[in-house]
Amino acid sequence: MKSPSGARRPKAGRRGGLGQGGRRGCGPRIGRIANPGGCSGAVGSAIKRTERVDSVLPGNRVASGSQTIRSETSGKLEEAMSEKIGFVGVGRMGANMARCLHDKKFNVTAVYDVRAESARELAPEIGATACSTLAQVSELADIIFTVVTDDKAQLAVFESPEDNLLKGKPAGKIFINCATVSPKVHVEVEKLVEQVGASSLEGCMASSIPQAREGKLYLMVGGKEAVFQKVKPILEALSVALTYVGGAGKAAQVKALVNMVMNINTLALAEGLGLGHALGLDLNMLRNVFSQTGAASRVLQTDGEDMQNREHSCFFSAEHAAKDSGIALALAREIGLHLALADATKCQYDRLVKLGCGQLDKSAISELTFLDRRAREVPL
């Protein structure tokens, strides 16, 4: 969707680490993906929102005690800005997070990507070293963000026998893992890093590329709270909202639910617009009605016009929508809960992937709901 200035409006859930996409069988106007880089009942009581409002009395007088708090905060920020920061996975999200911290005068010293050219392109821009190995990242940085694609990739950066972040001298390092992966993977990573005297957090993101660049991410953090407090100034620099959820795996549970609901909403919108089109309704009118009634949603704002216009340039891929819905369904199966809508949504995204459209945006699910596209086809 275009903004009045002509710039593309950010879609919900845009993220990095995706591969290059194609257009096979998905219609003539579908956009192509740009070059890439990549809860349980206990949660409610554990959630803590980070507030950033200064306590000020009328007349702009600082409330009693605020000066001490502000001094302590300033000291923590100065300490955080002296830390050496590394990034593993500098695709669309990771690279823009690194740029954001560099712009805010944090010390980004090391970048790495499986696509070595991505690291080489970014490094001179932010004054960092383009590392050839994961072990080198750990040598050059104290706090390391990982922004990878899936469970396998997340575990590999910590336990691959050829090269991993725990080789060398990892003691004292803090790893902040931002990928949407299974909660059990975050639990396993925490065990792995603690065995060598390091620490880890999950820093789950519910935002898009422009927010990564501008330091306006929505971050959900899981892991030990003491570790969270150490890196909080860095996370605050990257975010507009920061929520500490609880222990390892808990933030990943919340993120799985966020994406599950988002994906269900996306399919529901695609079906509504597809049926409206089949009935001969004006879709501009229909979207306007949706926006003012119970059919309103964030997805309507970000994806509605794109579904109508078949504009599926990738902000959050159909392939990742399928993966993330699968994570939520796996959690449900573990506790014996059947989620009919989540299951149906995953089936449709799996179908889209099989049709060769997995690297298109999640809005491409509408290709399966419009009669003049592929809705008449028998599912594979």
C-alpha cells in the first residue's frame, strides 16, 4: 500500500532473513521479494511493560526522586553504549537494527551473514568488521544479536561443529536471539550458552523493517530478568515498546500467538474481499465499511489494498506465515487443544507455498480466495 508521499506503507510483521522469491504461477502483477539478508497462564503475571514517561510536576519541576532515577538511567545508558555489539544475520531486519544502533552512537563492532556479501556491504557503512566466521563475531563483540530464519538455523549458530558462536572465549557474552522460533529452542539455547558461562535472551519482534531502522520495534523479551536489565538500554534504543514476559521460551510463546492471530486475520480478510469481489461489490467501498465496523483490523490497514491490487511485494513472507502458524499449532497439540481456524490458516499457507508463492508477502493468500485468480482450483 502506498502512502501519500508514494512510499510503501509498512506491512505488519515484516522481517528479515528471507530468501529470494519468484513469481511462478501467481499472477502478472504480484511483486517480487527484494534481496534478503532473514501463552501459558504464568505469562500474564510475569509481564512487565517498560514505561518511558518522566515524572514531572506542574511548571516543569522534576518530581522528588526523579533526578536520582534519571542519573542512574544515564549511567546505565553510558555503560551500554560502551559495550561492543555484534549482529549475526544482517538481512532486512538485522541490518536495519544495526544501522539504528550505529546512528544512536552505540558501538556496533561485528556483523556476519551466511550471505557474506550482505555483511561486506553493511560493515563499512557502520564502521564494523565483516566477520568470516561466527567465532570471530564472539571475539569482537560482547552483546550479540542473532536474526536468523528458523529452529534449525538458530541452533546451528550455537552448536554447529564447524563454526559457532560458542567457540573461543564466550564466557560473559550475552546473546539476544530475535528469530521467531519454537519456544523449546530458546530454552535449549539458554542451556547451551550457560554451560560456557554466557547468557541469552529471546528478543521477539512484532514490527517491520521501517521500525527496525527507526528504533520503533515492539519487543517481547524472555530469559532471566537480571540479564534483561543489563541490556535494557540497548533494547530501549531499538524499540518504542518493550515487554519483559518471563523466563526462556515465554516471549516466544507470546510471539507465536501474535503471528497465529495475525495470520488468521489475514486469511479472513482475503476471504471477505474474495467473496465481495465474487458478489460484484465495489472493493474500495467494502474496505471502507470494514474499517468502520467489527471487521476492522491492523491487517486491513496494511494488506487490504494490496490484496485488492495483487501487490504482494514481501514484507512478511507466506512461507514464514506457514512456519509461524505451525509453531502455534505445535504448542496447542502439546496441551491437547484443537485450534480449527489456526489449522485451516496453516493449510492455506502451506498450499500457497506448494504453488511456488512462499516468498511473496502473506497478503498473497488472497490469490487463493478470488475466483478470477486461483480460488476455483482443487487444493493439492
